[in-house]
Amino acid sequence: MDQPRISASSYSNTAPLVWSFLYGKNHGKAELIMDTAPARSAELLLQDRVDAALVPVIAYQMIDGVRLIPDVCVGARARVRSVCLVTKGVDLKDVRTVSLDTSSRTSVALTKIIFREFLGFEPEWKVSRPDIDAMLTDSDAALLIGDPALRLSADSRLQTPDSGLKYYDLAELWKHHTGLGFVFAMWMTRREKVAIDFASARDEGIAHIDEIIANYETDIHLGRDEMRQYLSENISYSIDDSMKKGMELYFNLAAQHGLIERSRELQFLV
């Protein structure tokens, strides 16, 4: 049997889901393709170049014949820290232009839903590389995702009253307005079956959090305790009922606001 090919982003929040394939019991059992942008994994899945991919959940509504691999995810029950809006000191209701890091379509769609559905207006959108200073030179607010957002959440500038910046966690905004958790990414496949136990791989990765922290410590510049809190408490790697309902609501709102053609019912790989 051919070795399965899988794809995932190289953000730190995916590390517990891929650790097993890099260093653990699944090492050598699958070919793992990694890229800094989650959207790249969705592209490989769309092109049928991988057997499964860890992709932004919005891809579920955009790729024909795709199914969700159950239980395993990158999500948040309340605060996520690695998906955020930062403004030049203004409230979101006063934002008129937003620079978007487009490397995750899920987060871009969530940002648009927050403004359209919850705040009742739509700012001008601009596409930008994930550089907070450049983004805020060009716009009132900036969307950052992944490790750039995580680094910013620990930026001392945000802790001072005169920083001139305001930080908004998108999972917190979603929770405030809906009372639900949020799922940012899931493993998906277009195959009838995939010979990989993704839940077991996740559990092995979570059991090696200390090694994962050591791998990212110098890149992200968070303290070990803070990084452990992020990977163990902020990020949820299993879906509870609140997160599943949140995903269904997110898809329904995305369809209502023309961000996807329709909201397809959730189908999980059996």
C-alpha cells in the first residue's frame, strides 16, 4: 500500500497534531508536507495531491466531496490568542479600514462576520503581509493569525496604557456574541478511508508538550509557562458540543453573508 500523504501548517498550534508524524509512533508511516500558510494545505487537498490535510474549516464548504475527520481540531472554547484584530487605539465600531492576513480563509471570513453580523457595518478590506506595523500604517485595524498573532499577544507594547494599540481576540469576540466555542481548523479528506488514527496521533503529541515548547521557544519568545498555557488551555484539540454548534452557526452566517455559496451539513468520516 502506498504511504499516505498528509499536509498541515507549521504554526505552533498545529504541533501537537503533527508531532507523532515527525518524531513519534507515526514517523515514517505518512509523508507530511508542511507550509507556513494553512491555505496551502487547503490548496493541496483541493488539487487531490494529499490524502488528508489539516485545513481552515471554511475549506469544508469550498471543496467538493470532502469529509471531516472526527473529534480532532484546532479550536478554542473561549480565548485563542493566535487569531486577533489589533487597532490603532480605537474601538472596533470606529474602524473603517482593515488589513487582512489572508493565509487563513476561516479567520478572514470570521472577521467579516464579526463586522457585518455583530457590529452592523462593513469596513474597507485590504490584503497585507503579516507585519503589524505596516498593516497599521495602512489601516485602522489588522487581522493577524498564527504565530505572528501569538507573538503580538505577548508584546509588551500592548500591556502599557499609552501603547496606542487595542487587541481583540477573535475567539473571545465570537464567544461574547454567540456563547459558543469556535473551530479554526480540522483534518479533512476526500478519501473513503484514511489509514491513520489522527486522534491517537493527537494524544501522543499532547503527551509531549514539553518537547514541543522547546522547539518553538526561541522563535515565538513566550515563556515556557505561557506557551504551555497556550497549547494546553487556549487551544482545544478536541471538539465539544459548544464548538460543534459554533462551527454550524459559523457556516450558516458565512452563507447568509455571501462568504460561501451555501452551508453544507457536517459529514464526518466513519
